[in-house]
Amino acid sequence: MGTTTGAVTALAEPEWRERARGHERRVDALVADHLRRRREGERHPVEDFLFTYYNLKPSQLRRWHPGVGTVLLGEGARARLDERFYTALPDGAVGLDADAFRTARRVVGFVERLLSAVADRPAHLGCFGLHEWAMVYRTDEVRHGQVPLRLGHEGTDRVVESHRIQCSHFDAFRFFTGPARPLNTLRPTREAQVDLDQPGCLHANMDLYKWAYKLTPAVPSELVVDCFELSRDIRVLDMRASPYDLVAWGYEPVRIETAEGKAEYMAAQRGFAERGAVLRRRLLDVCAALRAA
């Protein structure tokens, strides 16, 4: 689709409007249940995370952007000039103002360093999602108060104490309870994130969605939604393997305290690492295009 000249693809108005409509239909299907629950005041222990911890609004996710390296043609494209980071280009085209974007979004360099470092590492599997267990270790306070613990408090504590906890991701480790922190083999910090994140980590792969939307509108919206879908799928595994009993919500547990559960978890984790590697490379391509623009 479109006409490519050098590193730039120009989309005629019928083409980019159809892409935008397709994107909107895709997002509408993905967020419909969440929007219904929000209207009705319902909470969901699995899916709400995608709209609370990750703070991109459904309306923002729905807004289509072509991304760096693609320009829009036609009179309708001029409406984009009212949006931040869009600029008028020669021959009446409208596209990303890469200079303004790089100046305003200093996070680009950090994202590129982080993603590059993770892409160059092997995937370490076998953490078994114990970060969620460590978040409720030896405490009566749980993050999902409306959901019971599958093994109760004592059973949950025994699982933590009988396993080697090896969480490398700071944004998981920071929610560990005080008694659980010394049990972790690593001491993740924000400053060490580039050194510690690795491609087998569920949360590092979920965060591809965060980095994608933080680089919007330089990232094509189709890629942002691909990252959202990966994050959503990983979240399901994360909670199925957690200490919470979510059967009433339609989620069968991955019983990581058993050999069978561990094997099931690792197989899913390996698949997510493979999907994440593809998306990470696509995001790195965006970063490279931003530097070259």
C-alpha cells in the first residue's frame, strides 16, 4: 500500500482512511468489554490492569497514527496539523515532525538502549510467575481483595518458601512484601533496568506496550495494538499462574507448585518470548527511523 520514495511511504487519502477505519474496528473489539464494565461500575481482576497500570486510554489507543516514515496525502490529512508532532511537508503531505518529537520525548534514547540490551540477551525461563506470590507473602493485605487465594495464606507462603525467587524486573520486584524481598536472588532497581531486563520476563514483554505508546505518534498504531494484544495475553498467564483463585472469572489456574504446572508455564513463557522478540525488533526499527529522520 502507498508509494515509497527512499525511506518514506506516502499514503493516498483513500488508503490511509481505510487503514484508520480498520484500526478503529480492531480496537473497538478489544476494548468493548472494558468500556461496558466501566459504565456499569464493574471491576475485573485481570483486564483492568491493562487500563490502570498502563495508562493509555481506550480513546487514545483507538486514535490511528501512521508512524515515522509514512506521510499522508489529500486534503483530509491537513486536519492532522492541529495535533502535536504533525507538520506540513513538501507537495502537500502531512507527517511526523521528527525533530520536534525527539526534542520533546527524551525517553526515546532510553527505550532504544533498553530494547537493544534485552534483544541481545538469551531468554531465561523458569521464574514460574512467583513475583505475584511474593507480593502477598506473609501479609493479610492482597492486591485483589475481591479474589480469594487459591491455597490460602499459609499455603501461599509455603510455595514462596519452597522455591527460588529470581525476579529481574524492577516494576514487579517493587511490589514484593517486605519479608519477600530478601528471598529474591537479585536486587532490581530502576537504574539497573537496562542491565537486568531479559526477554523471557513476562513483565518485560508486557512493557513493550508501554514503550510503544510512549513513542506515539512515531510508532504506527498497528504496532501499538500488536503490543497491547501481547500484553493482554501475558496478563492472562500472569494471573492464571498467580496465587489467586480466578475460576469464578473463567480462568483455570496454572498450578506452578506442581511439575505439570511448571511445564505449562514455561511453554507459554517461551511462546511469549518469541512473540516479544518480533515486536521488540519492530520497535527498534522505529527508534532507528527516528534517528535517521
